[in-house]
Amino acid sequence: MKPNSVAIVGAAETTELGKIPNTSQLELHCDAALNAFADAGLKASDIDGVATAGEAATAVAYHLGITPTWVDGTSVGGCSFMLHVRHAAAAINEGLCNTVLITHGESGRSQVGRGAFRRGGGSHGGQFEVPYGVMGPPTLFTLPALRYMKTYGLREEELAMVAVVQREWAARNPRASYRDPITIADVLESRMIAYPFRKLMCCLVTDGGGALILTSAERARDFPTKPVYIVGTGESVETPMISQMEDFNTSKAFRVSGQKAFAEAGITHADVDHLMIYDAFAHLPLYGLEDLGFCDRGQAASFIWERNTAPGGKLPLNTNGGGLSYMHSGMYGMYALQESVRQLRGTAPAQVDGAQISIAHGVGGMFASSGTVILTNQEG
């Protein structure tokens, strides 16, 4: 992708976040889309590209009254929306469409019109992992976390610090689900879910969604919003079974996706002002910091412990409060992208002064896939 050739001109989340018992999952997609239309000053007839996950792109397009010339239904878990940004930018550059809508909506808490987490008997996981007693993401994600703890001597207190720092960011965000301060002791005294994860180390379960609108950089100048330009993207997958990861201490998909995005953007780590790393569980920011190259192996926990990612730190991380304190309806990647856009527009509740380059990095499944998007508010 040619850097700075495509921009985000519309970005919005659903009108409500948290517990929305009277709204179906499809309606959440459409509510987010309508809010993004209002943000960009557009209407459904202006859209000729649609991308989504969790719902069929057919259903979203029909419900909104869109007849697209380009459609992407890529669904690889929570980072699907990072991949949609990448694919949409390529499609716009190729002339396949002009204006792309990317939607997300999930009734993760209320379960209105939402499919269940499935690992059926015919799937890889259903055959080779479920018989050993796993009970969904909290138990599956313990495998790499425990190996990382053994390899690098990660302490439970350091893992708890991830949640403590992200709650500090959430305290500055009026839309965050949880804003009250917490301590390391609070985290370690919260209910055990699956060792080493206690409740406050696990993501929220909420309802909500978001939407983005992309168009060419040339057209972006005509919109009422401040354009946020796409300068680098990456994507990859590894395995649908966490037990079959090449190395439990690092994510191959993270590394490949991140390296591709950095190479495409032509930036260094020192250029990055703001970072969003998908945090379904407290260990994920550690992997993201190391696999993206911000920290050496085994050093991410001490990097966070020393408050480098906290308010006032040199690398602001998960400034909306993350999946641990802000929102997590199941596929968190859209919320990370939304916060990156807010930071670069200068409209974030916990604004990073002078932010010019932001990275949104996501995971899908249990380290099964990854997407990385590097954004800037500077024209190329």
C-alpha cells in the first residue's frame, strides 16, 4: 500500500456502550454506521464499499440500503477490522471503490442476535483441545501466559500492574465501563478465573460497536473531519489451536504483521507517539510490546511496571482503558482503532499531547491471527 494515499474520514462508536439489552447485534452495526455517517457528513448512498465481521456483509449492506461494488467479509477474530482497513485501502487505491464503510457490533453481554463461541467436534480445536477440558478463552490463553511466566520469571504482581495502569487511563474516559482506581492488591484479591488470570486480569463482557469510513487522501480534504491517514498495515495468521503455537513466548502472527506494517510505513519505534494493543487478557500487551519491537524479550513487564505506558509515560498505551476497563464486546479491534483515530484528531478524553503517529495492533482468537495499522494525522 502506498502510505498516506487513503484516509479515515468517519469514525464513531455506538450511541450506547456497555449493557444494551434492547438492541440486536445487527442493529448495533447499523447504529455505529449511522453515527459514522453523521461524523463524516455522508449518507448510505455515498458508500460503495462494505466490510464487516461478526455479521454478514450482505445483511449490513441490505439493512443500511447500500449497494456496494466491493465487499469484504474477512473474519479472523477480534483483529478482523484491522485487516478490513488494510484491504479497504488496497481496494481504494486499485479503484475498486471510492468510499468504504467498516462496521462492528456485538451483543456480547446481552446476547441479542449473537452467535455462540463455537469449537464444534469437527473443528481443529474441537478434536484436539476441547477433550482436555478447556472452557473458552480464559482457559486457552493460560497456556502461553504460564510458559511466559516460567521462561522470564514474570510475577503475578507484574501481570496485575497491566490492569492497574489501564484503569488509570479509564479513569479519564467518561465512556469507560469501569473508572474507579484499583491497586495491585485489588487485582490479586479478585476472583480466580483460570490461573494465572484473576477477574481483573480478564476482559469485560459488554455490548457495543463502532464504524469507520475510508476514502482516498485527495477526497479526504473535502470532509468536515480531520483526516487520519493510513501509512502502514500488516496481517498474518498462525494456528487455530493455541496448543500448536510455534513458541508460547512469542506470537508469529504478531511479528509478521508488525514487521510488515513498520516496513510499509518507513518509521522507527522512536517515531511512535501512541499505541493500542488488544488486551483481552493482561498478558497480551506484554506480547505486543515485545513482538512489535518496543521491548526486548522478557522486558515488557518491567517496562510497564516502571510506568512507561501510564499517564505521563513515554509510550502511552491503551489510553481508552482497553478491553480490561473500557469496552470488550468480544472483538475488540474496532475500539482500538477508534481510540487511535481520536488521539490523532485531538479529541480523545485522555489526549496525548502532540500525537502524530499511532499504532493499533490486534489479535484474533488465541494468537491465531493479527492485524497492525499505523496511522498519522500528517499529510504525506
